[in-house]
Amino acid sequence: MGRHSRKVEILTAASKIVSERGIFNLTLEAVAEEAGISKGGLLYHFPSKEALVEGMVEHLTNNYREKIANNAEMDPEEKGQWVRAYVNVTFNQVYQNKDMNAGLLAAKAVNEKLLDPIRELYAEWQQEIEEDGIDPVKATIIRLASDGIWLAELFDIYHIEQEKKEEVYKTLLEWADE
């Protein structure tokens, strides 16, 4: 097994612990056990809990950065391509392992500065969206609506019915095309 896939397995194990047992149960020992490796093996990849959480945030950030950039690049219509890419990824291409989003919660609890990569990415996305050829305020509202649904589901606050979610998705895309 390659180093990269082992790291992803460790990050997945850490995310599962945060998601299922809570942030206060995220320990290096628990992660090593969940990942099925020794603590020394874990420390080889992530020398501290902070490094592990930083890895979780960076992995998630890179995943979303790549998906949104690829979607925007593949969109043949230049005007609104970043907005449509953002909506499409947020609604249809979220990280396949929902638990991985728990890395954001872990970062907030462990060291707020660990959220800097996702903050920087959001700033980049916001700039791309505002310069996307549609009204910047409308583009921002579309992004915030997408974020709201994603966060409500992430925190298990509210899961919109699938039919209504699809209607919201279509409406946001229509707004991006106006």
C-alpha cells in the first residue's frame, strides 16, 4: 500500500472518530486503533494530533479545490462557470465520505488556525465567483444558499427533502444563467 493511501486511511479513521464519537475522543491512540496501525505508524505520517487535524483539513480542502476547478474548466459557458461549478459540487459531488467533513470541526476545536487552508480557499472561490460575469451579489447569494444546505446537512440540523433539494439546485443554476 502506498504512503498516500495509508495517509488517507488514517485521515478517514480520524474523521470517523470525530463524526461518530465526538471531537473529545479524537486521540492518537484511538486513530491508530481505528486505522488498524501502530501508534508509531501513525506518528510516522502525523507526528501530533495537530498535524493529523491539519492533514484532515488539507485533504478536504484539496479535494474540493480540485473538484470545483475541474467542473468550472469543463463548463463550456464561461459566464457563471464558477458559480455553477460551486453549486454542482456542493449539491452533487461532496466528499464521498461525509465523515471527512468532521475535520473542520476538529480543526475548530484543536486550533482555529488549522482552518486557514479552507478560509483561504473560500476567499479564492469568492473572488472567482464575483468575477464570474454575473452580478456579484447574486453570485454570493447562490454560494451562501449552497453552503447553507451543505452545513445544515453536515451538522445534522436539517435535511431538506430530496425533491425540494433538487428544485433548489435547479433554481440556483437558473439564477446563475440569468
